[in-house]
Amino acid sequence: MDKVDVNGDNEDPVYTYLKSQKKSLMMSRIKWNFEKFLIAKDGSVAERYASITTPDTIGKDVEKLLAA
């Protein structure tokens, strides 16, 4: 585990992909720590959640993807 950049010239390619799939409030940039991405079985980004979203509130979305 290493620290990686999530924005800017040196951003990790994983975050480039995630942000290209789901923009947050018309912005692709990650604004704050603890933004969350929900990834579907096929590798697509199903949802993007703000940093203030608590993990227990995304349970219904996770269950929906698991059932698909």
C-alpha cells in the first residue's frame, strides 16, 4: 500500500478511470477524502458517493448489484 494521487498530473490510472465514469456534481475531480465508488461485477462504475455518505446508507445499492 502506497499513497497515490487521486487528482492532478500524477493521479493513479485507477482514479482516472473511476472519475471518467461518474462525475460528481458536474465535476470529475475528487473533492475530499472518503469519496466512494461502487463497482459492478462487469467493472463498470455503478455509483459514486460523496465523502459524507456513510457506508451503511449504500447497503441497498450493494444488495441490488449482488442480486443482478
